[in-house]
Amino acid sequence: MNEDSSAKKELAAVKGTKDILPGEVEKWQSLEVLARTTFELYGFRELRAPVFEATELFEKGTGATSDVVTKEMYTFTDKGGRSLTLRPEYTPSVVRAIIEHRLDLEGSPMRYYYMGPMFRYDKPQKGRYRQFHQVDIEVFGEKDAAVDAEIIEMAHALLGKLGVAGTETLVNSVGCRACRPAYSSALREAAAKRKSELCADCQRKAETNPLRIFDCKVEACREVAASFPSIQDFLCQECQDHFRALLACLDVLKIPFRVDPRLVRGLDYYTKTTFEIVSSGLGAQNALLGGGRYDDMMKDFGGPDICGTGFAMGIERVLSIAELVPPQKKTLYLAYLGDEAKKAALELARFFRSYGVECLVEYKDRGMKAHFGRANKLQAAWVLIVGENELKSGHFGLKDMATGRQVDGPREELLALLRES
Ligand code: HAM
């Protein structure tokens, strides 16, 4: 490798991260606008938490036995000797913020949303990155299964606006602290019988938290796990009633779904409802979004006993299949000739921009032909001609680049034309 190419390699984006460049970023912006407006229709408000938190927050919240915590966290010690972690998910941060600011005492609906980067050290592949982005929503203080159905419906509404079709909605209940221990024992027993067929990681999970065997991506473990008992047979009355109520509400909302008793999800905190929306168009990483109920997290953090439910959607995955057409930009290109006209172009651009017209002046002395060539290349919607004669008369030429039609007039008249189109 020569010096030049090794320097280039060192300066490349880190594996598993990527730049979102102009041309692609417009789709991100459209998604963000649609997500924001959709969530606000359901009474959600934005809550922005820091990108890094005390490591303990995720160990306690996301769960000490989850793959995310045991294998995937970006954890570092800062100069003050504190162990910090780049958030691998958002849910524990929201719960911390509620407790810290006592948002539960404000009386407003506790419905929050957020969009931003998350960090997980997993093997990068299509649809799986080390810095990826989530749209996250959380609701607190609503025990009723109707709210679980409402957020699933909200996810469908958003995916519809994003032009994502061909999805499947999977739902399950993972029980609660009353009924899960019996299920865990049954799983432990089933796993012990087939321990030799499991990977080393799952052999360990078989003892620590057998539920996590369902997260394993090794084919042999998946086959073994398929023979394990179903959580549906172990739910207590309360969890059964809650699950039935969820399915009834989904029917009311006409959301097609499939009950998947293996859907335990990879994070430790879930209670009762879990769900995922998957797409066959995505390959191995097929989950567009996932979520569920976590009624114990706030209490476990030492806060009030307030239940929670929510989901997070992976922006990269959704955008890879979304049929989104971002609004077309309409740029006014100012073509000036000479020094005086350059100054006038500066001022004219300020005038038009103050009325919301996007303007571009490139401060390179070009001839008129070169200006038009450049405006064409940039796909400018209009060109404003600012030459010596125009300066004297105060009338400028405005050319519509799509039709080739030119109108001459004072800037106020041209502004009216620009704003009409
Ligand atoms: P999660 O299932 O870990 O849940 O992630 C949610 C979504 O984030 C996934 O369905 C996927 O679309 C996307 N995602 C996850 N990891 C990656 C990755 N490495 N690269 C690209 N996309 C990824 C949670 O994070 C929970 N906090 C969801 C939740 C909110 N549960 C309750 N409230």
C-alpha cells in the first residue's frame, strides 16, 4: 500500500457508520417531517436526551443478559473515571429523564418521541450498522392494551405515509413477573435436555436467561428453540386478558397481525405485549420496527410505579424500501455580469430570500452562456439576469428554465411571479 492510499483509508468513515449526503438526505428530512407530524397527531411531544449516559443505565434498563449489553455497547471511561456508554437504544434514557425531571407530576400526557443515532457494536451487514438511527416513541401511565394497539396503528399510519407496503405485523405476550418464572423454568428444562445441540453462548443462556436463546442467530439454535414450550401456554389470567384485549383492539383498527409465540425480543425489560413490523423486502435484517410494554422499568430505576409502552423504528431500514418522493427544490440562479452587477446580485438574492425564494449566487465571474450552462447543470428552476442594462433600467430578466419563457420587470413583479409558481 502506498502512503497515499493508507492515508485515505485512515480518513475513511469508521466501519458500520456512513455519511448521509445531499441527494439522500432529502429522504431523511421527509421521513423526519412525516414522523413528527404523525406523532403530534397522537399527542406525542419531542424529548431529546443525551447521546451518552452512565453505563449502568443500560445495564439496568436494557438488561444485563441481553446481547446488546453483553456484546454490543460502546462503553468508555471518561477523563473523570466514569464509565459511559453511547446509547444503544433510547428507552432507558426516556425513563431516566422522566424520573429526573418528575415529568409524571406535570399532568401532561406522557407521550414522547425522538429521532437520532444509536450505537451498537454488531457485525455490520445490509440493514445493520454500528451507528444507526431510530425514530422512537414511548407512552407512560397507560395500562390499557388499547394504547398498545393505538401505537401499532400509529406505526402503520406512518409506514403508509412513507410508502412502505408489504409488511407483516407480529404480536406476542411475554408475560409478567408473576407468570414468566414458571415459563423460564420450563424453558430451562427444555434447554437442558438439548444443551449439546446449542452454541456455547446459548449453553450459557440456558442457565442465566433461557428466554434469550430465542434471539440467537445460529441456525441450529433456532431449530432447537422452535421445539421449546410456548409462552402463550404459561400466561397468567391478567396477561391473557391483556393480550386478548390487544388483539380485539387491533381488529377494531383493522390491523392485520400474526401471533408469533417466539417473539420475545432481544431486550430484557418487556412485560406483556411485544410486537414487530417486518418486511420481506429487507433480507436477513427484516424488522422495520419493534417494541412492546415495559411495566417495571420505571419502578426498577427507583422511580414511581408507572408503566410504559413504545417502539423504535430503524430509519435506514425503512428508507431502504420506502417509496418517498421528497418535494422538488426550486432554485433561482442569479446570473450577473461584471462587478457592479455582482453587488446588485448579492442584494437581490437577499431580497428574494427574505420572501422565501431559494437563491444561488456563485461568485465566479462567468459569461452569460456559462451562467446558463451552470444553471442547467444545477437544474435551477429559474435564472435571473443581472447585467449592466438591467442595473440601469431596474428591470431584470427572469427565465423559466423548464419552458424557456422570459419575463422582464422590476424585482417586485418578478417576486410575485416566483411566488405564484
Ligand atoms: P430494537 O428492536 O432493538 O428495539 O430496535 C428497533 C429497530 O431499530 C429495529 O427493528 C431495527 O429496525 C432498528 N435497528 C436495531 N439495530 C440496528 C442496527 N444495528 N442497524 C440498523 N438498524 C437497527 C429497541 O431499540 C427498543 N428501544 C424499542 C422500544 C421502544 N421498545 C419499547 N420502546
